[in-house]
Amino acid sequence: MTGPKKLDQPPKYWDRLFAPSSCLAMITTVDTQGRVNAASYGTCTRVHHEPVFIAFTANVGADNANNILAGSDFVVNLPRWERESLEKVRVVGLPFAPGVSEIAKAGLTALPSTIVKPPRIAECPRHFECKVEWTKEWSQRLMVVGRVVAASVDADCVDAEGYVLWDKVKSAHYCGAPYGGQFVAAYDKVAVDVPYEGPEVEAFIARERAMFKDH
């Protein structure tokens, strides 16, 4: 296929690659027959820094939920805040019958993953291949937490130290069901100091430095 070159990122860059900490995502799984399912989620969150764990919630009985419970790994694909990309996110989110390829219906491209069976979605600039760590069913939802085992990114979307180039990845958030098909950009940035001089600031900075001292 033609398209952006994908860079496999080393583990020390995975945490900085999944930013902001909660993102709009298209997640792929495979069923027991090897058929690929894709679905769109506004509930995808990085929940642990080192090692990197990502969580999302799905409706109980949905294809991805069923596939996860049947033993599938999953891939988190992060789309851009661009109209064409978001239109494809809407198509992938439709309730197609089991076995129907949402990727094909949306005009997207399946790209083989490097470790897990579910494919990446080539048009997304960032991908996180995950092994399921645990699941919990509650209130007709299934919460899934997965450990990242591989991550990749379009070559022009990160700098030499693995930091996201925001104007390239253009992260997005979904506004939620009450807003219908509305999305907001999540890639503008501003550095904010802590306007406080107590000992808690020093303790916080020391904790952060210790957490990422090898990164």
C-alpha cells in the first residue's frame, strides 16, 4: 500500500505518544473466525504510564466486546480532527452486522499489526497494539484494560525523541451522545506553571522526575 511511513516506537516513547490522555479512537479486534471488527470510541484513556495501559468501554453484546471476551487482542487507532477522518469515524461507529467489515464500509485501509492479530487502520497516524489485562462488566458496559505491547506512528508526526507534533496528529475528542456528531480538537497546547509555593510542588516535581528518569 502507499501512504505515510510508519515508525515502530520503542517502549520509552509509548507514554508520550498517547497524548492527550483521553482520545477519540477506532479500535479493532478479531472474532474467533478471524474476521476483523472495528468500532469508534470516545471513551479511550491512557490509565497507566509505565508500563503503558489503555482502557476503553464498550456496550455489552457489541462485536468488539464479544471478541474481547472470546480472547481477542485489540488495536487502538487514533484518528485526526479533520472532516474526512471524522466522517469515517462516524461510519465505523454504525451498528453493522457481525462479520461486516467496518473498515471497508468506511473506505479505510487495514494494515497488519506488528505483534497482535487485529490490524491497524493505516489512515490513522498513531496505533497502539494491546494485550488484554482485565475486563469488568457493569451497567451494561464492558470496561477493557490492555497493556501496550507495540506502538507505531506516521514518520512525520513525532520528533526525534518521540514527542507528538500536535499540528500533524491533530488529536480529537468526541463530545458524547447528547451532542450527536460533534467533535472538538484536542491538539492545541499551552504550558501552565503551578501558581503555588508550598512543599507539595517540590514533591510533585520529584515524583514526576523519578517516574520518567529513564525516559
